[in-house]
Amino acid sequence: MTVAVVGGGISGLVVAWRLRSRGMDAVVLEATSRLGGVVGTHVRQGFAVETGPNSFLDREPATRELAAALGLEDRIRAADVSAKRRYVYTRGRMRSVPASPPAFLKSDVLPAGAKLRVLGELFSARGPEGVDESLADFGRRHLGRTATEVLLDAVQTGIFAGDVERLSVGATFPQLVKLEREHRSLILGAIRAQRAQRKALPPGPGAPAKLGGALSTFEGGLGTLTGALATALGDAARVGAAVEGLTRAEGGGWRLSVNTQGQRAELDATRVVLAAPAYVAQHLVRPLDDALAGLLGGIDYAPIAAVHLGFAAGTTPAPDGFGFLVPPREGRRLLGAIHASTVFPFRVEGGGVLYTCMVGGARRPELVALDEAQLVTLAREELAALAGVDAAPSFTQVFRWPRGIPQYQVGHLARMDAIDAALARWPGLHLTGNAYKGVGLNDCIRNGLQLADALVDGSAR
């Protein structure tokens, strides 16, 4: 059995690696000149910068399992303890995000009236069942308008760079919906969950170590992970191999038309995994199934630009904490910034300072179209206005993703049900990637491993 995996991002690499590690033949076909997709690490002038995601939460067993199998578990690096503090720019200045209920009561992150409204969440009601509610509507019902616009919107901005009025709460933050269904009040649910966790017995002898949930990366950056997967796959991962057509082959298999640097050839496969972005998968399936193509094409993406600004040691103070987010209500041009050299000091040589500034998103997509010099100027101006950083950077690098982060908008869960139903019409055709059931690195790894295991075990059609 041969599985053709279309797309060499983290999802495609994980699927192919798992298949081959379990004895099934698999090949990765990646249209661009490099593997890893949006995940990658560049090192220049003593600064190690990420092309896309900056880190992951070390709470996913699948990610730990993958790292261990690749010999990378000892290279996982947790964020520095000084990076625990987080900030939101609101009402004209940086304000610390409280880490506990008592701290929230003392903080100034929200005005007094808005804090009282949050406390009223204890008496909130459940929303109607079967309704895919927007994140904004859910937040206003539980937390009030101000807390939704300042805190909840900032949180989603750091993950989706989306529009809180359009995102689906059930698709983006299913844990919030679960808390509401089980406890009615989010605050009561969180308190009860903490009590249950404290009462839980410690693992017995031989049980796997409990994951700490710390913000983490790999020594050398996230590119260490994709690089190890690429090395493990070897010649089974082909770059510059663009799949231009997908048809049913005689006997129930699949035939792929592949253009490798101008040379066209056909590849037969028993199964096909489309691990490319939804808008790429859309074009490949359209000749087969126009309805499925329409469902895939309806998944929007938010453009995003990562603007890295590096400063020589002594030219600007090292910032405190993880970084800051800027709620859209502030009307700024920056979504937020990660204090990369504070979070992971080993990313910078000689005591320099590194900021990763995020620009664009669903609400300001036009900013991503600016040229590199303009984006650097924008980031410098915003850092000066918001954080008082007025030094000149000695290092700059920009990565732009015109279709960067999938948007799980209201209706996404129903769309996924429809996609799954459509795929059932095409046995041997599968989808995976961040457009469907989780945008994070952990999600892609978990979903990729699960799909590969299902293919080997025969539970996937």
C-alpha cells in the first residue's frame, strides 16, 4: 500500500513519518523548495527567528511522543521563568494580565465597572443548545462587553488574529463551551476543575510523567523538529513536486499528476492524504467533487506578517514578560509583540534583545501587503508608541503569509461535518492540516498521528 501525502508542512511530515515508522510506504510531495510549511527557523547575525509559530505548550502527549521517537525530547526548552508575565495594551498603556482571581480583583486591566460585570458571570445562564455562537456573543453573555473587547479579543488575536464577531466559540475555544455546558458558569467550572486537579492522585510507578504545560520550543528553534522529520523521511520527501491533478485510478486507487521542476509524471497511490492548505486542496478536488471543493474554499485565512526586530546589547532595555497583545478596539496597527529574547534567551547571542511583532490579521489585512521596509518602519513606530522602544534595530527580518491563519468562523463545525460526509463518498481520500480541527502545532501533530494510525490499523476508509 502506497500513501501519497500532498503537502510538506508539519502535518504532512508527521503523517508520512508515522506511516513509514509503522511499515507503510508513503511519499511526501511538496510544491515549494523547502519542507516545513510555515514552521521554520532562520539564524542570522546572532539572532534565531521563527518563520511562523514561535512555540508550543508542552501539554500534548502526542508532541512529546513524537519528540522522543525522533530523539529530540532532551532538546525541548521551556520558556524562561521571567516570561510568565503577560501584558495587554489598553486605555493608553501597558497593563499586566492577572494570573489569578485575587490578582484580577487588584489589577487595573479592566475598569472597576467591567470587573464587577465579570464577577456577575457567576450568575450567567447557559446559551441555547445547538447554536454555533460567535466568540463575541459568548463573551458578552458571560463576561460583559468590555472584558470581551479587552481580554477575550486579545486572547484570540494571539492565536487566530481573527475577528471576534465572526469566529465560532465552539470551534476556537471548545473548552469554554464545555465549561458552560457542565457548570453553567465559567468561573465555577474553573474553580471546580482546579479542585479536582488538586485531589487527583499522583501517578503510580511506571506511569508516564505528567506534562507541565510550559511554553516551550526546541533547542535551535522549531525548525529542529521539522528538520528531524525531513531527515527521517529522506528521499521519501520530495520538494519542488507540485501535484497538478488528482483522479480515480482503475481498481479504486488514485493517480496523481506531478510536476517536478517542469518534468511531468504520474504517480499511483492506494490512498491520498491532502495535507496542503484548504485553498490548495480545493483546486485538487474540484474535478472530482464540486460540493467538497466549495466547502474547502469557504474556509477563510487571515494574512499575517512577522516582523523581527533585533537590538544590540545595551541599546535598549530587555523587556519584561512574554510580550503584549493589542485589542482591536485600541485602533493600533500592531496585533502584539513577543519578547522573544526574554522568553527564550538562547535565541540571541551576546545579550541582545529580540522582538517579534505581528501585523495584519483579519481586521487589518491590507497591512501585510506593505513592502518589507514599510513593515519594519511600522513595527518600529508602534513599538516606540506602545512600549517606548525608540532604539534603532541592528537586525530586521520579515516573513509574510498572505494566507496565514485559518479562520474558524461561525458555521465551521457544521462545515467540518459536511466535509467529513463528502469525504465518505471518496474512500482513500483524506484531509489533515490546521484548517480543520485545530490551528496549533500540537493540534497538527496529534491529528496527523491519529490519521496515520487509522490508516495503518484500517479504521480509516
